[in-house]
Amino acid sequence: MKKPCEKPMKMLKLEALSRRLSPNHPKQKKITNDYRKIRTGFNGESSIGKELKELSKKYQVFHDLRLSRDESSFFQMDFLIVSTNCCIIIEVKNFAGLLYFDAPILN
């Protein structure tokens, strides 16, 4: 993998802020909720990243790519897998529970 899954800077900042504030500070609940959301996403990306490390060397795996659309606008991809035949973009969501998909309607 070209870039390992590391804790995002925002996650590190929220951890430090939470440690420094008293437990009854009025912002502590928001900081805790924001931290949980970021941690959940990070855990999801980390678990997928571990699986992608097992891919053959013929695949290049890029994590957390931030690319420019133009001079003032950017977009981000969780993972990009590149081979000689194709490119695959993976956007990770870390939801608990079951996912159900409707069968496609073919005409």
C-alpha cells in the first residue's frame, strides 16, 4: 500500500482536546460524538486496508487520495486500486447491521 492507514489529524486533535477538557465541560459531548464518528470511519478503513494489503503485487493500492478537480475544488477517495486492466475506487462505510439490496429490474 502506497500510504498506510494512519489516524486522521482531526481524530488526534479531538483525542488531545478531550483529554484536556474537564468531563463536565459544555463542549465535551460534541467532541466525544465527533470523535466517535471519525473513529468509526477510521476503523472501517483500517479493516479494509488490512485486507487490501493481501492483494498481489500486480495491484497498486492508494489510500486516502485527495485530488484536485480544479484550482479551488478537491475530492477524496478512501482507496484506489490500480492494475494494468482497470482502476477500482472504494469508498468505505462502517455501518453495523445487515444490508439488503433490491434485485435489479432487467428489461
